[in-house]
Amino acid sequence: MPTVALLGPRQVGKTTLALDVAGSVMNKETAYLDLELETDLAKLDDAEAYLRRFADKLLIIDEVQLKAGLFRTLRGLVDIRKRAGERTGHFLLLGSASRDLLQQSSESLAGRIRYLELKPFSILEIHGTDPPGFNVDKLWLRGGFPDSYLADSDAGSWAWRSDFLTTYLERDIPRLGLRLPAIRMRRFWTMLAHVNGQQINLSALGKSLETSHTSIRNYLDVLTDLYMVRQIPTWSGNTKKRLVKSPKIYLRDTGLLHRLLNVSDYEMLLGSPYAGSSWEGFVVENIVAALSDQWRYSYYRTAAQAEIDLVLEGPRREVWAIEIKRSSAPKARKGFHSACGDIGANRKLVVYGGTERFPLAADTEAVGIVELLQMMGTA
């Protein structure tokens, strides 16, 4: 059984590394360390001696990035416990995601580590759990961070997201060793919110921030590595058409997107010029989050503006072309049908804001997002 790493425990940007957690873990006694507490951090001054005390137990260590050099010790202890016959449930490590942390863990635990990503609440997780029924609009507005979605009011959710952004910019990013001025990163993050769902233009953003396109690329990669931004690559198949090459970017959590855009309630959202791109990003993130690693995702756009919002390519030569519309009376654009022919799509779907499933022209179906996600689960 390999070591398991879980990325983002219900919070994008948090990393959970779970070492050999499977099967019998639920039957184990557990213990917990929080390395933000000086007393708990001091217990690891002689880490090997302390950790040996937890044989046959699951030890949870929070904020592991504060003791990143711990991984070599953990590797030896995992091997010792395995040789003693204790196959699973050794350590569960929680901490903030960073490239350095992931690199250290993969180097020290080579052959023992597997990465999984735990994302914020998704549509299927919330579906049917929110009396008097599923409220997709609430999830769209507030986003999937638990404290934001579950807040008693929109005002409470707004306040939580405001605090999160401030804390993340002023404390979490610097603690990860990324020396980026908080004010500049906030401006950049806000600029990304205004171009959500568009192809990224590094030079234009650099000019606005009075910095180089290289710095902009670094900022973008930082937010991508921290699970705040998703970059959708361009389709990479063969075609004679001239394709747009820049990735599309989305802020992964629409709650944070709406906070950066100063959209505080649902009525404001519906009247916002960003409602369409926000809904598109919401649907894209839920679809991508539901994919197994046997699927690839991309978008397709030619210089002549023939476009597919999301292309999914599966293990059995499935090619799904997905158009995303908020409208309750969706129609597929002419350029969508043309693009479907370019990529050889064998399934053409328009995802919209309703719940009924019905046929459109040219072998295309309109389908609600919940049903689409359920279809993907059986594909």
C-alpha cells in the first residue's frame, strides 16, 4: 500500500499528506499535533524518539510545512512499522500547499506517496443535502469553502471570504516562502477575476501592474500551485485550423471570485456583466473536479472564433464537446458545431441553468449540470 497524499482538505490551498492511510485506519486510536503551537512543535526537537511512541496508532500532524525536514524521519518510521506488520494508518499530515513541500515529500518518500486532491464542496456533494432541496445558486454565489457556504447569511459568508483573502495574502503566501507584496498580489488576483474565463494575456497584465510578463507568469503559477486558479490548456490534437494557444484561466472558487468582483448577493450576481463567465467557471470546475485521471480536459478555439468551452477526452476514445450557457433556453452557436467536426466529437452537450434534458440541432443535447455530472459518473 503506497503512502497517500491528500491535497486540500476542503480548502483549496491547504495540503494534506496522508501516509499509509487506508482500510484499517478507522479502527485505530488517533493522536493529534498542531505545529502552530510552540508546545507541540517542541515535541519534535527529537522527532524520531517522539514519533516512535505512536506505533499502532494514527498520528495526525497539522501544519507540517513548519517542520518540512520531518519527511526523512517519517520514511524510516513508515518502513519500520511496515516490517513489523503494521501495513496502514501510520501518519496523517496536514499543511499548506507549496511546491517546495510537495517536492520534499516526493523526494523523501519516493515510492511511498500518492497525491489526491480534496476540493471545496462540489455540486454532487451538496445535491439533496440542503433543505428544502438542493440550492445550486447558493453554492454558485458563495463558493464551496465550508465556512463560506454554510454561513448563516450571505453577509456572514461575505465576511468570511474577506477575512480569508486578507489572511491568505498577508500570512499564508509569505509563510510558504513566496516573497510577493500582498498589495500587488491582491491587485493581480482582482485583475484575474475581471478576465475570468478568458485567454490570458501576460503582457497586458504586466503592463497594468507595471511589471514584466515573466513576473506575471510567476504570479499566475503561484496561484495555480496554491489551487486558487485553474488553467485550461488548449486542445492538442491534429487540425489544419490555426488555433489560439494561450490557456484560459478561471478562479476555481466562485465565492472568492465574487468577493474580488464585489458581488455580494444573488441579485447583484444576476445583474453583473460577469455572471456568464462566472457560471461558466463554476460549471467547468465542477466537471474537471469530477474527472478521473484517465480523462484529459482542454478547450478549443480557432483564430476564426470557432470554439468549444470544454473538451473531454476519455480512455475509450470518448470525445465530449461541452458548451456552457446560463440561459434557460440554450442554443449552441454555429462555431460550436464547426469545432465539433474539427475535433471529431462523438458527444455534443450544452450545459445550461435548467434541469430538463432535451435534444437540440445536429445531434446535440441540452442537459442540466447535475445530470451531466451524474452521466460522467457512469461513463
